[in-house]
Amino acid sequence: MIVHKEVRLDDADGTRFILCHSPDQATRDQARRTADLDRIAERRSEQTWCTIRRQTGRIMQIILAGTVAQSTTLAPAQKAICQAVSVPPPARATAFGPS
């Protein structure tokens, strides 16, 4: 199924565009991009996706008294993954505000 929409510009020459979107193709494209990112992370970190997912899944954030959001301290394996894939590690404290 393709969803389309006609768009006309408010100008003298009556320019119009037909915009098309295929939800099925968008879903396939997203899956492909995700798989590509998984492979890049595996190659750069020299670890399997299962290991990367397990290690990064252990990173937690907690809210202390409704004012501070604090992340867990990264283990050496987690720091190595962040460094290998050029992703900055999460900040220890990320939010301050009134309770």
C-alpha cells in the first residue's frame, strides 16, 4: 500500500508535488538500518551483538528523590564498547530540578 498526498505551493505558477510513502517499505528500511548498525558495532568493538546488548543492557538510570537522574558506573567492558563505537558514555548525573 502506498499513501500519497498532493501538495500545491502558493505561488503564481501553480507548482505541485505528489508525496508518496510506503509504510511497508519504511519498516523494511528501518530493519535494514538497524542490522547495518549492529554489524558496525560488532566490527568496531570486536564483540558479538549478544555481548554488546548484554553489556549495554546493564547500564541503568535511577531517579533520586525526584531531583537527580543518576546512571550506574560503567564497567571496563562497557567503557570499551562505548569507546570502540565512538559513543560517549552516559553522564553520571543527567538532571537536576525541584522535587
